[in-house]
Amino acid sequence: MPVITIETTPLTGEQKEQLITGFTKVASEVTGLPASTIIVVIHEPPADNFGVGGAQLSKMQH
């Protein structure tokens, strides 16, 4: 049972659905396992918890 974990800033419900569908499809094709065995977990920590190039992502988005 493969588990795919994604860490990202907040997403819409539609974006989450697209990620889950897309990652599941590709993982199933690559591994040869049925899609029903693929688990996708999305973690959405606040943008304050991400740093890019020494700056908080929340400050870069404004």
C-alpha cells in the first residue's frame, strides 16, 4: 500500500481532488498496483511554517 504525502500551503477542495486523482493515477500506472491501494495524504501547514530563501512564505505571498 503506497502512501503519498504532500505538504503544501492551503488548497481549494478542487485542487485537492485533482492532486489526489492525479497522484493516484500515476502511482498506480508506475507501480502496477490497483488505484484502490494508493493512499494520498495532504498536509496544509500555515504559510508561516514555510521558509523559502530565508523568508517566510506568508510574507512573500502578499
